[in-house]
Amino acid sequence: MAGCINEIGTRQKADNISGLLGEASMEQYINKLSLQAPPKGFLLRIDIDDLKGINARLGLEYGDMLISKIAEFINSYILPGQKVYHFTGDQFIVLDFLGGTEEDGKWLYKRIRTSIEHFIEINNYEAVFTISAGLVMCDDVEGFTFSALIKPTEYALSKAKHLGRNRCYVFDKKDYTNFLRKRKLMRELRRAVNSGFEGFEAYFQPIYSTELKSIYGAETLMRFHSEDLGMISPAEFIPILEETGLIIPAGRWILNQALGACKRFQSIIPGFRISVNISPVQIMKSHVGSDVISSISEFDMEPSCVTVELTESGFLESDTRFAKMWNKLKDAGVKLALDDFGSGYSNFRYLTTLDPDIIKIDQIFTLKASESDFEYNLLMLFCEMAHSLNLNVCIEGTETEVQLTKVQSLTPEYIQGYYFGKPCSYDDFLKLIQETTK
Ligand code: C2E
Ligand code: CA
Ligand code: CA
């Protein structure tokens, strides 16, 4: 092994181990190789879990000693030609450009772990600690510059930590691509929210009233158009908005879009009703009930023309925040809909404890009912039960004439689905209702 030792940061002890190189020399080494093709082998990035905690409990010197120990263990297991670098504070990278396999990388990690376990034991459990590692096969790296090789190791290591530490995570290219896409989308969504919701659009899907035999309202559905990635499905971007909390401003924005649009739709169809979806995050982390009520008064709307749709995942019976919001909206005369009923776990008890105005049957349930007699009978019994509790039923996902005939025999109050119209832009929805009321 080359004897050159670089000094990194303030912790130099580990670098005194022979054969251990610093981050700068790793970059130099890779540059010097001036690789023309991806190397064969792997990179193993190792990190001590919670060194901060050890430093706090046993002192910095103890922490430094552990770093040196781990460096020693790594050094004793690497093969001639493999290189080990002290990357940052408590991180090491083993570089194998010798054609090492995934099994070789995992083997190395396991050996180091076993040495650590032994070390802990002979030191009478003075400090119990673990290491995490990210293993990247060179074949999975795009490009072969220093930074192209390092970036995936950063991801693989953070994934190992995220999965609960004390493990070696093997880099998965597909997973990494998804991660990069999500990160990009996250940035774009944040930028869009902070620049007047550019890229966001409110779509409207007609809701048909079986009593009036006409379109009676619409569900507002959010859309996001990314400059780079194109049209993104809400199934992808709503969870990101929720994770980042951006659903709070975006939810307020769509609420105002919905109410503004509803005012215009009411000039064509008097009493037109608009539905908005509310996420559990909005309930837990904002005053969404007050937002809805103040928007309704700002737009000078009849509260009963507004329906708030909530999925079961938003209900925490014991949560007073939720109960407060629910009662506030109910008292104000806003309609409440229990969304996605029949998808996965559906708690029948909510029907009586929450007393919603409308139950929305999930499109999966509708599809199953149109394909199986058993599911159809189940849906029929459910609709009968909801009606006996004086609840209105809206059946979603009605796409074809055949489905419509079946659905109508269940006497729901409302039907929603592609048969009556797909979600569309404000202008298209306006055209649709203008035509149907001609
Ligand atoms: P959801 O609330 O259950 O909305 C109904 C979804 O079913 C919509 O998907 C709609 O396009 C789709 N759909 C309606 N009829 C049919 C049909 O006949 N066949 C099929 N195959 N699909 C139909 P979309 O617009 O992709 O929205 C997906 C989900 O994203 C929504 O499910 C809702 O949970 C969430 N979402 C959308 N907009 C918002 C929003 O503004 N706020 C919140 N919190 N969530 C939203
Ligand atoms: Ca909905
Ligand atoms: Ca739904």
C-alpha cells in the first residue's frame, strides 16, 4: 500500500495507521488512473453509528481511539491492491478496483463487524457501538470520475442508516434513480409553491346526481406540471407535498381555486357543489377547518355547497385536533365526505361515530363489483346499510355503460367516473356544463 498519509480535519489519529489514505489522496488516485472505462470492483463506505453519542458519553479521546481501532480492523482485512481511505471524521472508504464481487464487499463488512463485536466484549462493554456501510458495485456507477464514484456511496450509506443502522446496504441503481427523481420533484414543488403556484393547476371532475339526472357538482383534483419531468400524477406528488408540509400552502391554494371556480359554475348550474380533498397532514399541522370556513365567507358561498373529502387515514379518533376540525365544519354547515371507502381497511364504526354526509365508494370496489357477483352483493349490502343510516352514497370509478347500469341498480345519490367525464381543466369543465345545460 502507498505510504502517503494526508491530514484530514482535526482527527488525525486514524491516519497514522499505515496504509490509510485521506480523502484528497483518493481523489488524486482516481484522477491519476484517468480511467477510460468503468473499473471493475466495488466501493465500500463505512461509518460508525452515533459516534456523537459515544463522544458525549466517553469523551472525544475515546471516540478518536475507536476511529483508530476501526481503521486497524479495516487495514487488517483488506487485500493487497485494495485501498482504504479515511474519508471524513468517522467514515472510511475501501476501494476495490481489482474485480471484487458483491460477496467480497459484504464479506469485508462482516469481518470488520465481527472484530468490533469482539473488541466490545473484551472491553467489558464499555462502549457498545455499531457500524453501517454502503456498498456500491462499480458496474452500477455512471461515469468514473471521483465525484461520480463517491455520490452513490453517500446515498448507499445514508440508506443503510435510514433502514436502521448496523447494516450494509447494497446500492440499487433503480432505487437511486427514484430517489433523484423525488429530490428533483421536491425542489420543483417547493419552487412552484414559492413562486405563485406556477405549474399547479386545479382540475375538475363532474359528479352526477341520480335524483336530478344531471351533473350536480365536481371534485377538485390537483395537477402539477413540471418543466423538466412533464405532467406528474397526484399519486406521486401529493405524498411529497405531504412529506414536506407543502400540502398546507398548496391545500389553501387549491381550496381558493375550487371556491372561485364554483362561483362561476353556479352561474350556469345554480346550487352547484364543489368538493375538495383534505390531507391528514393539513389536519395535524394547520388550521384547515378555519381556513375552509374563512374562504367560504370570503367567496360569499353557501357552506352546504362545499364538501370536504377525507380518507380514513386522516382519522385519529383519540385526536382532539381532528374532532375539533370535524365538528367545526359540521357546525358551519359544510358537507363531509368519507373518501376511498372499500379500499383496503374500512372501519364500519366510523360511519356512526363520525356521521359523515357522504360515503364515497372507491373505484377499486366499483371495479370489483362490476366483475364479481360476490363483490356486487357486498356493495349492495353496504349501500343499503348506508341508506338505512341516512347517509348519501357516491360511487366512484364508473367508466362504462355496463358499469353504469349495475351501479344505478344500487341507487346511489351520486355517481362519479370517466363515464360522465374525466378530470379536466377549468375551461374544459366550463364548456362541458355549458353544453349539458343548453
Ligand atoms: P381521490 O380523491 O380518490 O380522487 C379520485 C381519483 O380517481 C382521481 O385521480 C380521478 O382522476 C380518478 N378517477 C375518477 N373517475 C375514474 C374512473 O372512472 N376510472 C379511473 N380509473 N379513475 C377515475 P387523480 O386525479 O389521479 O387523484 C388521485 C388522488 O390524489 C386522489 O384520489 C386524492 O387522494 C389525491 N389528490 C388529488 N388532488 C388532491 C388535492 O387537491 N388534495 C389532496 N389532499 N389530495 C389530492
Ligand atoms: Ca377524493
Ligand atoms: Ca376517492
